[in-house]
Amino acid sequence: MNYTIQASQRTPALIIYLIDISASMNMLMENTRRIDIVYEALSLAIRQMVFRSTKGNRLTPRYRIAILAYSDDVYDLLNGIKGIDEIAAVGTLPDLTPKRFSDSAKAFLQAERILQSELPHMQDCPAPLVCHMTDGVATGDDPEPIAKRIMSMSVPDGNVLVENIFISDHMLDQPILQPRRWKGILPETELQDEHAAKLRNMSSPLPESYREMLAEADYLLSPGALMMLPGSCSELVSIGFQMSAATPVRA
Amino acid sequence: MKTNTAAAQDVFSFVSSQSAEQRLSTYHGRFACRYAYGRAMDSLIQGEKGQDFVGVHIEGDSCNFVLCDGVGQSYQGDFAARFLGNTLLDWLSTTREWSSAAFTGFMKDITGAASEQLKQLTPPGEVPSLLREVLEDKQRLGSQTMYICGRIELPSAKKKHGRIWMAWQGDSRLRFWKNDMEISEHFHATMLTSERWSTLTGPVGGSPHVYQTRLEYGVPARLQLYTDGLDDLDAIRQLLPDEQIQVLLDAPHTGGLQDDAAFLELQW
């Protein structure tokens, strides 16, 4: 239970992305639509996984990915779980088009079903990770009980990890001026937003192995930080997606 | 490649092929030398080169050796391991300057030739564009390898003191026994995953670690080097029989090796 199993061809990591595509994702951040910033950050994370999965000229399928976009319904953008080699073969990710509402509970429920089906075959693999990105209050049912159930699921490497990226300018009392020097959100960090507090309850502690991987990329999150990022600028959104791909891999 | 050109003169060389396995084998002369090489099962199935390298050259009382572990996430880690392994074997047999500064300088000086050769290894054209872009990024960052190299000059009845000189960067294992007592803990703090050699910049993560000591006549010793593909050996302090080391190389418990493995053991 220490999140040290390395992602490999035989023991691939599973990452499930839950992407909020509610209408507010059309709003601008740094003169760019939020949804486009998320698309760029997700594309960069996929590229990073390709980087970590190449040996010689070959891409070894060390990561398996599902991308669920949600509004008032859930859209499985990859039609199931796909290997990083299959995603690289296609070259680009499916479009993310904002729709209306933001029913994150439905997305977490679908993630739970995927995990229930996958976990029995993943006993030697790294603990799976669910990366949730949202910019607002959930409509529909409360996602927290479902997220808690997911966080209690486990493989020998550790419990399933849940990460939250919350695109908001009002989450912390101080702006983050230097994302690379930022220490992260701790259990005791004061949050200005009720929804942010809920998302924190749904966020796993950052495993030490992930923290070390991020430190190699010069992001200095402190021990005890949670897997929660305030997406107040594009760099923080990007860090959030990089965190999702920080499963240990063989050098 | 193995040559034992003149057993009577006690000359022996072995350089691993990265495209074939070498079962555990032994050479007996003034040194007893056990060596082996295995590729990860994934590489074996795909017919790919291994990214480790091991080479040894024994000539009478002296022995030069190199062990490399190419960094899989760098560009063509097999290239860095092979280039550095062969280059260091040459250097060990010709240099007269054993200072840390001279060695560090040498490790920087060879990056030009390495980078020139790496340029020729362009990514294949038929791969998906995203993979090709990533491979091109990696090529710009260079090829990397961890390494341990060294030279042993044995003492003799006429020459009371011999010498061992070693240098390394990375987390490959370097274990040393004198009189059956393991003294490897002296090296542990310096075997760091973050350190390696790069075709682009030379030493990465710090300067090479250099160790040198006298060897006393009549004191038996054992030096064991292996890459992390054989990390099952880490907990074993006693001298393992050949067949047990071969079992670790065959790794039936995991359906073959999960990572490439190179092994070299010298006893005198």
C-alpha cells in the first residue's frame, strides 16, 4: 500500500479522466476558453505518458486511459479504455464541446462501474487514478459519497486515487504567484469556497512516489499535500494533469 | 563476444551483445570471472536490443571492466550504454591518468563523438506523428546511461600491493567483499538513480564517484556488479551457485525478466 508499483507493459496504470463540459467552460481564462486550456493540458499529459512509455523506438502500453466528459449526461470519448499506444496512433484527442449542466455524480458513478470491472484484473498494477476536472458547483446528486466509495476501493499497491482540478479564481485567499514554488493544498489550508471544501473531501493525499515524480519536473509540493489543484491559471491546470500521469515508471 | 585467445597467457575478454542472451558463464585464471546478460521478456518478444552492457578484459594480473544500464526513457538508451561501455573499456586499457578530475574531463570530452553518432539514429518514419514528435524531443535531449567501470591490478609475491580503481554514476549495484566481509555500504549513499551519463552533457546529477584503494597480497576479495534487472540479488550476501543466478536470470516466477539484466562477478 505505498504506490510504488511501476507502470509497465505487463502492469499498466489506469487513469480515468472526468471532464466537466458544462456551459461555463466557455468562459475565458487568460483570453482562452477554459475548455481549450483543459484540452491543451490533457493533450500535454498524454504526450508526457507517451514520453514515459517509449523504449527504443517502440511505444509500450504502460498507461490505459478512459476519458469521460460530463454535462447533464456522460460521454465516453474514447469508447472504453484505450492503451496509450492506441491513443498515440490516432494522434489527437476527441473534441471537448461545452454543453449545459454539470452532473458530476453521474460521471463518478460511471468511473466506479469501470473500476469495479477492472480492479479484479489489476492486482499487480499501480493503484488506478480518477482525475476530475470541474469549474463549478455540481448539479444533480452529491458526488461525494460516490467519490468516497471509489477512494475505498483498492489493489495491493494502494487505494484508488482521486484527484480534483477546480478551475476557480476564488478558492484560496492568496493568489499563487509562483506555481513551481507552491506547496499545494493541505488538509488545513483555508478554502474560500464551499464547493472547494467538498472537492477537498473527495481528494486523496498525494503519494510520496507521485510527489517525487513531480519534484523531478521542478514542482515542489510539500509532504501531506492533497491531490487537489486550484486551476486559477493555465500552468496550474497543467500541473494538475501532470500529477495524474505521475505514476512511477522504470527509468 | 568472447575470446580466450591464450589460456596459458591468461587473456580473456567478454563484451555483451545487446541482441542475444548470455547464460551465466565462468572464466578461471588469476581472476575467477562470472558473467551473464539477459534482456527483458518484453524486448525479447519484440526482438529489440537490450539496453544494458557488460564488458570485461583480463590480462594476467590486471582486469578492466564496465557495466552500463541504458536509461529507457532517454533516446535509444541502448546506444548510450554501448557507446560508453566500449569507450570506457578502451580508456581503461590506455589511460595513465587516474584522477577524478581527469576522468570527469574525459566523460565530458567524449560527448561530441557520442552526439555525432546519435544524430545518425533518426526516428523511423512510419511511426505515428505523436510518437515521432516525442522521439525527436528525446533525441534532442540525448541518450543516457548509468555506469560502473574500473580496473584491478592484483598484488603478487613480487609486488606486495595491488590496486582497485572504480568510477560510477547511477543505481547499478556495486558490491565488494574482502575476506568474506561485505563492505559495500561505503558505496550505498552514492548509488543514485538521478545520476547518469548523457551523450549531450556528459555527467548528469553531479560528478562521477571515484573510489581507489590498495589491494593486499593474500587477501581474498570478491567484486559483484549487476544492473537493477537483477535486483532480486540485493538481499543475498553469500556466494550463490551458478544455477541459482541463472534462475534469477530466467525469472520463471515473473514469466521472464521484467528489465534487462547484466551481471559480472570477479574473485581473486
